[in-house]
Amino acid sequence: MKKRKLLFTATAVMGVVSFPIVVLYYGALHDIWHEIGRPDVWHGQGPAAFEWRFIAISYWPVLIFHLLFFISLWHLKKGKKS
């Protein structure tokens, strides 16, 4: 039981610590998009365009994971109080 609590605590701490990183990640993607990330800039660039697209698309699953994580954490805390 002690290992389970330690794992839960470590996961919660990492989730909270990594969330501001997700916010900064969005800010960086936004800046890149307005400077060099536009499709017209990357048109015909081959692998570089694929890498940019991968980074831009991979942001959304990470954001969804964090939102679900915080919802789950909130439900767990709410359930323990009852």
C-alpha cells in the first residue's frame, strides 16, 4: 500500500509540474506558427515539414492527457472526502 501511495504522489507531482510546461509548449508553438511555422513557409520542405506537423499535432494528446489527469485527480480527492 505504501508503494501505491508513493506512486500516486509521484504521478500527481509530475502532472502538476508538467502542466506549466504544456502551457509554455503552446506558447512556443504559437510563436513558431506566426513566424516560420506557416504552411506556406514549409511547403516543399520534405522531412522538416513532417517534423513540424508532428510537433504541432502531438501537442493535443498531451493537453488532453493533462486535462483528464487533473479531472481524475479531482475525482479521487473528492471520493476520499466522502
